[in-house]
Amino acid sequence: MPNLEDIKGKIKTAEDLQSVVKTMKALAAVSIRQYEQAVQSLEEYHRTVELGFQILLKNRPEAVPLVREPSHDTLGAVVFGSDQGMCGQLNEQILTHALVTMDGLGVDLSKRSVLAVGLRIAGRLEDEGQPVKKYFSVPSSAPGIVPQAYEVLIELEKWHAKQGVQRIILLYCQYLGGASYLPTTAYLIPVEEWWLKSFQDRKWPHHVLPTFTMDWDLLFRRLVRQHLFVSLHRAFAESLASEHASRLTSMQGAEKNIEERLGELWASFHRQRQMSITEELLDIVSGFTALSEEEPH
């Protein structure tokens, strides 16, 4: 049976761990809000990009059917996971979703180009036999998303222009709110025809339709690039929010387990202490009795 000092040591360790878990819970909650705001901040910018598409396609509606259908022989995929652990089943869930999605598209392993965002998901993909061509670390904060998204975009443009990868998808966890998220797929390249067509039927929000003097094709390509950047930025932010939501859930479970363990340790401590007090009292009584018997009448 453990003595009081052993139990005190275990209580101290559990309380220290409880403090760490509470800190991680607070950081996860703050981080979720940070990445939620990063997604929200994109909305107005993306709306501006969409208005640009609307102006261009009203001037040249015949351009939409010219969007090429991608070749189904090759596939590029960006898989978003985590660099750090203690985030529950997030990496396993996105791994399963990514493998099922890529297998479902019917592209052979040798014709896939996979870019992983997150050291852990990169390792899990390799373990499952899916080679990873490029690895990027996960940004540590919302401001770090922008440069990282541009680096990934540059790499994808190389795949598209130099390696002939005509179809690129994003595989990440979409944040749903609270502690909920859902593995999802976004089709990045080519820009989907239905999405471009939707701008032709939209009513312009003002009385005057803007004009432009820049070359149509160049402006269109630059707007497409901005649309791709926004899509990547959103995937980064959603994935990071989901990672911290999963970590928050894990920390809540850990906190509950620690509280239960502390309850058991304190109960054991009080029992052991009571037993020690009882033993000491019995020793005193026994000693007193022995001395009383030895005294002469």
C-alpha cells in the first residue's frame, strides 16, 4: 500500500498536469477564434474578386465554355493535417478521407502529386503507401497563413505549367463551429465552369457597370490566381481551426480524466491518513495500557 508521501507526489503530478491541460484548453479556444476571424476577413476580399469576374464575363460571356476540361490521367492533391500531436483523431480522419477521395478519382499512385501541409499527415500518408512530393509546415498563427498560402500556390502553379497536372484538389477539415469539423474536398484547378457561369446571371449591385482598360485575358488570369489564393487561405484557416477544435475536445476529455484521478488520489490520501492517525492512537493506547499494568498497586 502506498504511503502518504507517495500519494502526495502523485497528487502534485496530477495537479501540475491539470494546470497544463487547462492552459492548452485556453490556448485552443483563443486559436479557434483567431482562425475563424481569418476566414471571415476573406469574405469581403473574395466578394471583390467575384465582382471582378462578374464584370469580365458580362463583357465576354462566350469565354466560359472555353474553360478546358481537365485530364483525368493526373491528379494533384494538397492534404492539410497538423505538425503537432494531441489533436484527437483529426489526422486519421483527414487521412482516411484523402485516400478514399483520391482512390475514388481513379488515378494511379504513380500519376498523383501530393503536397502535405503538416508533418504528421505527411508521415501518415507515407505509411499508407502514398508518396508525398512536397511538405510544408503548418503556420503557427493567422498572419503566417498568407506567405504559406502563396508558397503553396507557387508550387501548384509549377505542377500545372511544367508537369502537366491539370486537376488539383484540396483535402482538409472544414470547421463547423464549437468543437465540430468535417473532412471535405475543394476542387481548385481548373476553375469550375458552373461557378463562372453563375456570374453571368447575377444582377450588378449598383446602377453603373464599371469598365476596365487592362487586357481581358491578363486580368482574367490574375483574378483566377486571386481566387485560388483565397481558396488556399480558407483551407489553411479552416484546417487550423479544426485542429484546435479537435485539441480542445481532447483536452476536455483529459481534464475530466485528471479530475477523476485526483478524486481517487485524494480519497486514497484521506483513507491512508485516517489509518495512520488510527494506528498512532492505538500505539498510544497500547503504550498507556502497558505502562498502567506495570505500575505497583
